[in-house]
Amino acid sequence: MKSVRLSNSEVFMFKHIEAQEERVRLSGMHARAEISHPLPGVWRYRVRPRGYLQGEALPEKDSLAVSHRLDLPFETGVESWFCSAEGGGLQIRPDGSLQLFHRGLEVASLERISGEFQPAVPINRHRSTLILQAPAGEAYLGFGEKVGPLNKRGMKFTFWNTDVQPHHPDTDPLYQSIPFFMGFRAGKVWAFFLDESARSVVDVAKDHPERICWTAESPELDMYFFVGDTPADLIRSYTLLTGRTPLPPLWSLGLHQSRYSYETQEEVRNVIESYRAHQIPLDAVHLDIHHMDAYRVFTFDRHRFPDPKTLSDRAADHGVKLITIMDPGIKKTPDDPIYAEAAAQDFLVKTDRGDVFVGEVWPDPAVFPDFTRSEVRTWWGEKHSSMLDSGIAGFWNDMNEPSCFSCHSAFDPALRFGNTLPDDVRHGTMRHLEAHNLYALGMCKATFEGLKILQPEKRPFIVTRAGFSGIQRYSAVWTGDNSAHWEHMEMNLQLLLSLGLSGIPFVGSDLGGFLGHSSGELVTRWTWLGAFFPFMRNHSAIGTDPQEPWAFPEHLPFIREAIQFRYRLLPYLYTLMKEAEETGLPPMRAMSLHHPGLKNHLCDQFLFGENLLVAPILRPDHTHRSAHFPSEGWMAFDRAEALQMSEGYGLVSAGLEGIPVFLKPGGIVPLTEPGLHTSTAMWDRLEWHVHVGAEGQFTLYEDAGEGYGPGQHTTVKIEHVGQKIRIVREGRARSVERLKIYGHGSRLPYLVDASAAEIWLDVDLPDPPEAVIELVQ
């Protein structure tokens, strides 16, 4: 153990530094701090800058956001106040500032930390502020579900999960709070995560052009700094810390259909039968709040849905799963067994006076489970058994910001921020100020862990509206109550890309828009775009025009084709979701993730995996647009005329029958034949689209599509050997397998003989005629 104490004549935040095993402790008259090295390339700097302190060490913290931390050993130069590991490190200073280094270069600087403490009734008020340098030209991407372009420089945001409708392209805050971002500057990247769930505000070089100022209403700042060589390295580290998305069941990657609300059992049957009559793929139908008995959670209205098990069985006959909405608000009525159990076991959120807090959501009056407590989460998870017995396959967690329309319990209006609970309400040992942003995370954790126990042979499927960092461990995320505007389609694309850059890969938005009346053209374009959303759902609000595909007869063929294309993509998407489980990288990727050197952080086009570039049509009556290609040779994907693009900007086009998609040189993408629903992720018929313009490799992942059995891999590799091209395939045999070749001296893709485990193409040969050859093994 080594320590250094500064002269008392110097005025600093910290007077004393002490190196202990796997951490460094800093202390001063009014401040405490710790530095640790939780994972390779990750530094934790936890500071309590001001307030009443007891002892020399910070109290232990149990974070709901952080799931994996090793606390690795590192080198400490106590005299120089420098911590180092793996070629990087932190230079800490007695005033609390620090510099972050990677490979000998400074990548970020924390200028100042300050704190305020104000005794108050009923809760003390804290404000802790950090200031990071924002050098000119540095871009800041991430921040989760925040509006605006991908580069958030010059913007200001509040982290406070909020039920807001309608929202607009400048609305803040929204439903999710993900206090994580990445910095991009001159080939250097770094990232920052503030693990503070209390309400906070970040100014991203808006008020001061060279400073990021972040203020949290909390007594401390729990900061994580990430270094790496690429943005992908940073996402891997962040998701290793906060958890990764488990591989979902295959059926959840199919099309979902929903409406607020399908009000009767008969209406749900008609929707499913109409999908089948129109030969449109479908895997799930969502039941909104009108399936419930007086909005009571874990119930069915027996007049509207007299026999939910028979309904789910009939849906299963068509290959369709049922998903029910689940709101946390419990109806406060003596005849509700859920309320009676929760009240008897003291599982409910309380007022500052100690009474159960009562408000209004859909049920009125309503009370709220305390998801900060493990015993409450266990109880909530167990309650899903009755829904599973009725054949329900997945759960849609909504209104979990938590939303509260009005308060019946007495409260101070100055302590209530939005339609939610007041700041002083008690969740176990927390106040609502701190528990608010964690509420949905606790609810989804309860649901996920309950389903794992109740159905250990199946993978849980949950989709949530609200969340905090770590939500990706338990749930898919959709972007809430958007509107049927072209601007909202583009805005939601930006939100999904930002969520992906923030460690949340399983995302989607309501196709066609939730609020308002959509048009056939908008639903068509949004469905083509949605073919690339990991979570693909058509959803619309009560009182709006029907939005199912057949509601637009003139556009029905195009909508059907878009959905069929999604089902053809499933082998590729399923593999990308497996990659997300292993690396944290999202299927939908901002261009900057793999091309950080691009001057513009584009948000109207994206990569699907590394191999496909998607440039959707986002304007009415448009068939052409400009797209940017980061390198030479990308070719139009899955089209008869495979136009080859030059590096830079180019004009691309697609009518309502398609969407501009391009395959990169060296890119390999497997497609299958579309079915009316998913069945197994062991695809017996595949068509490999292979761009031989560069060397490349892709490994397809397959398994049963459900459960936790072993998987299998099939690898296709492109090699350039002298003047020849070699394509090698290794993996299991299947009944039909074809190779569609791009970039071999031709502007047209063509199918070639794939009867052997390897194929040689002579570069000097003329273009072969188009042929369809089935793989024989």
C-alpha cells in the first residue's frame, strides 16, 4: 500500500492519494473518490465532490446498469498520480481533473468536478457537475434515444424517462435514458458512461463551444472512460460492462402486427386470417390494453376475450404468436388478487409519509410495484405464469417510465417532473428521483428472469418503451408513440442508429406511424425500411385509419414484397443478432461505426452488418436520392441490374417495389426463401450473394431458432489467388444452395455451379451466362 499526502497549505479537492489492491482512493476535506480498472480499456472514476461524508472510503454501490466488472490490477505512480494499464491510463490531479490516454496519446480531458449540497425537506438536494473538454471538430455520437443528427455536438439533453405524445423532431426527453456517448476526432475515439440514474442534464458544447457540461441531481459522479482503436472496440467494452442482448427466439424477428386496440377475440382472428388470405408473412400479433379486464394487469376481459387459450391455439395453427401489453400500474381494488398480494407483502411504492402511493394510469386508482427490490421482481416474474398458461408467448412492457397521469396521494407540485411520480416517493431505500430512470429496467429484469424460470426451455421475448443503460440484457426497445409523418420515419431512423451506437441492438419503430392517419406510400416506404429493423412491427393508434397492409389495396403488392424480403433476410439477420450477443454490435449500424473517418456522420443511410449499405427513400413522391459510398465497387443488391458505385456520393433509385441496398466488395450475404412464418433457424434452402471484388468471409449461424441447444456454422470465404478467385464453403449440407456472384468483370450478378466445396473463377473469362445450379453434396 502506497500513499502520498499534499501540503495543507495547498487548496485542492484531494489532499491524499492511496494505492490499494485493485483501486486508488483519493480524499480531501469535502470529497472522496476512487479509481479502478474494471475491464481492459475501461477506467472507472467515482467521485463524491461535496456533502456530508463518513469515513475515508465511498460506500459500496450496487448498480442495476453494470452487470460485469472484474476490477483488474493496474500500475499506479502515486507520486505522479498516474494510473496505467494495457498501453493507456489516467493522469489524475489534486483538483479532481484528469486526462485519459491511449497508446501514449491524450484522447480526452476532464477539466473540472464540482458539487452542491442543500439540506431540504423532504429530501436533501444534490447537484454534481463534471466538465469535459470538447476540442473543435470532435463529434459526439450515442446518448441513446435522443433526437437530432447522430453528431450531438451543439445540443442539450435531459435524462428523465418521459411519456410524451405527440413528440416531434426536437422533443426532449423521450422514453429512454442512456448516458453513454463516443467521441470521434482526428482518428482517435473514446467513450464515456455516467452511471447515475438521477435526473441529469448534459450540454454538449452548446452554451460553451469547447465544453461538455453534465450535471446530475445526485451526490456523486460514477464515471466510466473507455479507450480503443475503433468505435466497435468501445461498444464491445461498454456492452461487456453493462451486458449484451441474448439471442432472441427466431419468431420475434418476424413481422409483428398490432393496434391500439384489437378489441375482441374475433377481431384478432380476422387479422391473422387476413394475413394468410393475402399470403403475407406474419409471426406475432400484439394485444393492447383492451384485452384486460378493467385495465387490470395479468387479466383478460372475458366478454371481449372469453377464451384466450383457444385464441392462442388457433393463432399457433397459422404460425402466429400472441403478445400482451403489460403495464406496471396495478388497479387498487380489494377484489384484485394482484393488488391484494402486493399490499399484503408490502411490495408497493410509498409516499414520503409511508403510505402506499396512489395515482392514475389506465387503471384508476393505481399503485406501483417497487422494482428496486429483488423480492418484488421475483414476485412480478412469477405472476406471468397465468399468461403463459393462456398461450401468451411474449410481453410488451409499456407505460413503464413510469407514467402516471395524475396523483391521488398528496404531493408537492414542485417535486413532480412530468406525468410521473413525485421525486420524494420511496422505492425501497431510494427516492423516486434516483429510481425513476431505473424503473423500466427493474420491470424488464423481473419479467425476463421470471420467464427464464417459468419456461427454461424457451428464450424470453420482451419489448419495452422505457429503459436505462443495461436494458439490452432483458428486452428489445421500440421508440414509442411516433406519428404518421415522413419526418417521423427519418427521425426514427436516427433514433434507432443512436440506440445501436449506445449498446442497444434489438430496436424498432412503429411502421407507418402510431398517431395520425398514414398513407399507402408512407406505409410502403416505412415497411421497406422496417425490413432492416431487428424488431419489425406495424402499430397504429385508436381512432386512426386502419393500417394493416390490405388497407392500401394499390400498395398491397409492394408492402407484401417488402415483408417477404425481410423473411428472405432472416439467415443474415439471425446471424447478426448472434453477433450482437457475442460483441454488442448492432445489426443496424451507423456509417461512422465502421468508417469513423467520414467527415459527415450520416444519419439517413446505414450499414446492415458490415456487408450491406441501405439508403432508404425518405420523401414522398421520390424515387431517387443521393447516397454516400465509403469505398469503390459497391453493387446494387438482389436486383437484375447490379449497378456498381464509385466512391463518394452517387444517385440511387428505387420505386415502391424496392429499397436501395448495396453489397460491398468482399461482402457475403445469405438469403432464404420466404415462408408465411418462421419455423427453424436451420435453413434448408440458401442463396449466397457473394461480391468477389475483394477478399472476404462470412460465417452463418444456425440453430433450432428457440431454446438453448447447440448451433452450427457455415462459412463462405472469398480468396484472390493470382489471376483467379477461389470461393470456399465449409458447413453442413442442405437440399438447395446457390451462389450468386457479383463483381466478376460484370455489372450483372449471376448464379454459378456450386456443386463442390470450392469454386475457382478465372478473372480473364468472359461473363458466364446466368444459370441456376443447385448444390449437391
